[in-house]
Amino acid sequence: CKEEMLQKKNAVLVDGVILNGPIMDSKAGEKFVEEACKLIMEEIIQKAGDVREKVCEWQAPETLKQILDLEMRDTGECHQKLVQLCRDVIQYSVKTSHPRFFNQLYAGMDYYSLVARFITEALNPSVYTYEVSPVFLLVEEAVIKKMIEFIGWEEGDGIFNPGGSVSNMYAMNLARYKFCPEIKEKGLSGLPRLVLFTSEECHYSMKKAASFLGIGTENVYFIRTDERGKMIPEELEKQVQRARKEGSAPFLVCATAGTTVLGAFDPLDKIADICEKHGLWLHVDVS
């Protein structure tokens, strides 16, 4: 069989392994995709809005480990076992599109966006250049253009981030670069003690970003909030002045539009005035 493959396919054989031979039965793969898509339609999409269905068939961790059989093996599994695994994953997962599932981070199922995700996963594009991803590069440019219009700019640029934590870290890095561009070549050596300000109700990623970027969590000044969780501008002004008296270098204020716990919106106009007065970068973490 191997000799026939070498003759028919001009296969490359290294240490007894055919490098460019077929690695998967395409017909079996297509059948699996077809069955899995049918399962997704019947067990997730069609049941997403059915209030009679369970939000989750809850199991204790040890019980669920036994049901799913999560052992990592050297060999693959048969077709039927993989289909059953898909069924089990759906059955024991939380149905975030269920009418009785309540969480501030979810908004139900968008059927059209779901199909778009299916297409992007199947095509597996990397939006590096127009040559390798012509359609999605143009889509990215169009979306960024519309986002720029939303905030009232006539021109600008942007990137898509994997989540809020990374977005906050990017913003902190941009603010630091604006304050001291030489950091790109010289690094942290010789820089003054940089200080940033954020609400005491801010997202935890602000401290994490300060740690990752070498700014230090002690240099994150948390500003008091009012009874509704909004940053108090007068307290921000006091802390900026305090930092300057200490010999520190304030460079960033991170306001929040929709805090995690209370959903509070900081008074952005007043905070922006303080930032303009002291020459500070203003970043707004929007949830």
C-alpha cells in the first residue's frame, strides 16, 4: 500500500513516514461536520429560545470528568465517539442564549453573527495582508472607519483586540509612549516614577496591566467614588497634585463607562477637563 502511494502521489518518505500523503479521510470528515452541524442546529440553536429546556444540566466536577472522559490519548477516537462527545459537551454546558440565563456579559444569540463566525472559522483567515485575506482586510477597514465616525473623528486608525484586559494594557502602553517616546529604545531605565489614576471601582485589569508593563501596582492611584460608584473629579484633582508633590510623573487617567459591579459611568467631561489641565492621557474603559 505504501509503495503504491509512493508511485501514485510522488510521496516524500522520511524515516518510513510519508510526509505528503493523505492525513485524513475527507469523506469521513465531511460526514462528521454534517452530523455536528445538525447537532448544533437541533440542540443549541433550535432550543436556544425554548424556556422549557434547562439552562444547564449541572454536574459536580468529578462526575462531569467521568462523563466526558477527558483523558488525553496518543490515538484518535472513532467517529461515533466524537459525535457523542459533541453531544455531551452541549448537554452539560451552560446555555447562554437561554431566556432564563441572566448575566451582564451576555446578550442572547445573534443568528447572523453566528453564521459569520462559522464562515471565518472554516476559512481560517489571517488578516496580515490583502494577498492572504482580501475580503476580511476590507471588512476590518470598513468597521474601523465606522467606529471612528461614531466618536466624531474624520480620520484615524484602530485595531481589534481579544478582550478588555488587553485593550486596557494597550491603552496604558500608548499613554506611556506618548509621555516618554524614548522608552521604545531605552526601556525603563532612566524614567521617572510613572503614576496613573483610575476609579476604585475600575476593572482589575488596570493593576494587571501596570504589573505587566513594569509600571508597578503601587503606582496605580485609586480615586474615591460616590455612592453610585462614579469617580469623584475633585478627588482626582487632589491625587494628581499629590503625585506631583511627591516627585512622581502622572501620565494617564483611566475612566470607566459602565463599571463591572454597579454599571457606573464616570463623569467623563469633568475628568477630561482635569486631564487637559495637567496634560494627561485619558483612556475610557467601556464595558
